[in-house]
Amino acid sequence: MFLTMTNDELAERLVRATDDWICTAEPEDLLKVLTGGGLDASIVQLGDEISVFIELSDRRGLLSSVGILGGDLPADEALALYAQAWGASEPPADDEAQRVWLAGDAIAQEAARRHLQEDVEENVDLFVAVAEEWLRQRPGAT
């Protein structure tokens, strides 16, 4: 299977894995991605099978900036602006209180997941780059 897998096919699997991660992520993990990034891809080859996983990581990589709110704004300021635009309640300034807030505000949580999914769709080229890099560096690559 991996001998014929293209960059686009692997990138598509990475995007699907990211969508799955977004749908099942705990609110505190969503908040971490929104305020500081940290998504990372793991691609594992066992024989002819390739498995892809999306996880949080402190390692800076191609996907680590996906989903971050507000660009140059401080994280708590960006979160407050987005929450207002989402029609969610006002997030507290304290990091720990923000985790509780996101866990308890269904509107904010759903909007955060939607924001991440939209950011993934807008940055498919990053997933293609991850796929290209892995396919180029995998054992047995030509």
C-alpha cells in the first residue's frame, strides 16, 4: 500500500485524522490549540500498513500553528474577541478558569471545534507538506 500512496492520499488521511481529533478532543486540549497551537502528526508504518495520528506536542512542526486564534494578539485577548463573535459567554482571563469556561460553555466549545476545522481546510497545504516530508524520509524511500 505505501509503495503507491501519493502525497495527496496521505495528506487526506492526515486531514481526516485531524477532523477526528477535533471532534473528540477534550476542551482543555482545544483551548491549548486555540491559544498556543501544538498539533502534530505521527505517521507509523508497520509492514505495508500506514497509520496516522494527530496529537498535541510541544515540538514545533508544520502543523503546530494550525488553529491559533488572533495572530499577533495576546491569547486571552484573541479568545475574548472570538468568544464574542461566536456568541459565547465572556472567557475569564485566568488560564485555569478558561479551561473550566470552555468545558462549560457549549456554544464556545462547538464554535472552537468549527474554527479548528475551518483552519484545517484553509491549510491543507501544510498537511500535504507533512505527507511529502514523511514519504521522502521513510525507510525505503527512493
